[in-house]
Amino acid sequence: MKSSRCMLMLASLIASTLIAQDAQVTPLMSKDLADFPGKEGLMITVVYPPGASDPIHRHNAHAFVYLLEGSVVMQVKGGKEITLTPGQTFYEGPNDIHTVGRNASSTKPAKFIVFLVKDKGAPVLVPVNPTAAGVSASPKLDSGRK
């Protein structure tokens, strides 16, 4: 039990530091996956304030997203940019580079749950240099035009 609380605290610190400073990340639970040695499940909520976006990053995990409120724009390298509304889902694989993650609204917040299956103790999010990733611009600098 104490180990789970420590893991949640660590995940919170890592996530809140690495995810866009505008985003609010709240760990909900962490669980070692006994049937998958060395793996853990981590569930977090993310709230994007109006106009917020993430830097280009990867999770080195299976990431399952479920939108609760608002609207967000998501894209992984090589995939289509999509806009999610409440009740819709998004998936990122362990090798995906998350090139776009932003609130679609400049006036309303957006809230979603993320469930990650990852290596135990691995960081939740790893920043990726846009040039090294072959991406032309950071989502923070992108005006949203295609």
C-alpha cells in the first residue's frame, strides 16, 4: 500500500513536470501487473485549460485515452490529426511519437483519463526533440493549420 502511494506521488511529480506546464495531471491509481512481470498499470486524469497543449513526446507505453469533458486534438507521427469529444477514445502505442495534443477550445477546459501499461518505474512521459522526430514544428508553435 505504501509502495503504491509512493509510486503515485512519483508519477505525479514526473507527469506534472514533463507534461505541458498548463496541464493539470492527477494520478488515480498504480498497480503492479503480476501476470506481466516488470509491468505496471497507471491511471491518471489530465485537464487541459483553454488553449493548452503538450510538447512533442512519447510514453514508451500503451496509452489508452478516454475524453470526459471538452474537446481535444490528438495525433501521433504518421497518423491523422483527430478531434475527440466526450466519450471518444484514442490510443498510443509504445513506439508512437505524440506530435499533437491540445485543447481544441480557447475558452473551455478539457478533461480526460489516461490508462498506461508501462515498464515498472519508467517515466510516464519522455520529451522528444521535434527535429530528431522529423516533425516540422512543436504543437505549441503550430497555429493549427494543416
